[in-house]
Amino acid sequence: MRECLKWDFWERLAESWQSVLDSYIKYSPIGNSLNDLPYWHSERAATGFLAAAAWKIKGVIAIEEYYAERVYGDTKRRSIGHCDLWVRSKDFSFSAEVKQLWPKNYKKKSIQKKIKDAEQQLDSLADEDKRTSNNLFSVCFVSPRLDDKVKFSIFLNEIQKDFTDNDIRIFYYDRSDLPDNIITWKNTNEKYPGVIMLIKEFNPKRSVICQKKVLN
């Protein structure tokens, strides 16, 4: 039941996220300026759009860059840091670390590294902070910069083919329908047709077991 609840919630959140991105593109122009694309911006901005999507769902709250204690190494040394995102509904809550990529060419290892970096940050959270959430997730936003916008579907297919684990879900926002003058970054002439959101559940206990197997 909880397994279904978890991914059902992400389905709703992803739908809301797509709506938020639509709204941003629609209302971003000022005067005669062109539309601004939400995935041109930083990792922090990507987190903000996801938090905004959470707030749009009735009964759901979210906070970005919240204070959290981190524990490093065997010394148990603690320090105050930040976790990127915490979301809570009536029945479900999670914490997430968010990463962003703007690749020109598809590289599976680049995405895996970002996910691993996020998992290391999640694992460093103090036990008390881990317990404030039902689940921990690493989130990687991939916004390809392409010379031809039709290649976005090829990029997406590669990710869907390579990341098929049960603890991973992939959502995407494809705006290949937009005119080239909107999705093209004028300084490089590269096109940004959309963004792919890859979510991976992180299990600290499983991570410890895997580390022990490697050590042995």
C-alpha cells in the first residue's frame, strides 16, 4: 500500500510540476521580451519549481533549503547544513536532494554521478532528520541542449532504456512544440526543447549493506 502511495504521489506531483512550468513560460515575458524557459536556470530554481508544484496540490506543503544536521564519517562529527526540499501531504512525506544537468550529448555515467552525489548528501543527514520523512529521494533534472529539437525524444528514450530499476521513476516536460526562437539560447544557438526529471528512492540501510559487500 505504501509503495503504491509513494509513486501515486509522485505522479500527482509530476503533473502539477508540468503545469507550473507551463505557467512560468506563459507569464514570463515582460513587455516585448521573449518567454523565459524555467530549465535554463539553476539547480536551486529547479527545486523551487518542484516546491511550487507541491503547494498547488491541496493539503500539501513544502519547504526548500531547510536547515538540517549532517553527520560525516565515523567520527560522528555534526554540522548544520541544508537539505534541498521537504514535502509533506496527509499520508506521505519525503526529503530530496536535487541535481541539474544541461548535457549536449547523452552520457549515462553523468546522470549516475549526479544521483550518487545526491545520495551521499541524503546519507549524511542525521538520523533525526531522516526520520522526519517517510522516504528519501535523489532528483536529477536533465535539460538537453541540442542542435535539433527533435533529438529530445531520442535523449528521453536513452534515459528510459538505461534507468529501469523499480526504485526509479522518470517524468518529462517536452516543449518541442514551441517555436525555435523561444527555445533557442541566443548566445550559443542551442535548443532546449524540454527537461527530464529522474527520481530515485534512496534507502540508507541498503546503502550500508552494499558498502559492506564492497569492503568484504
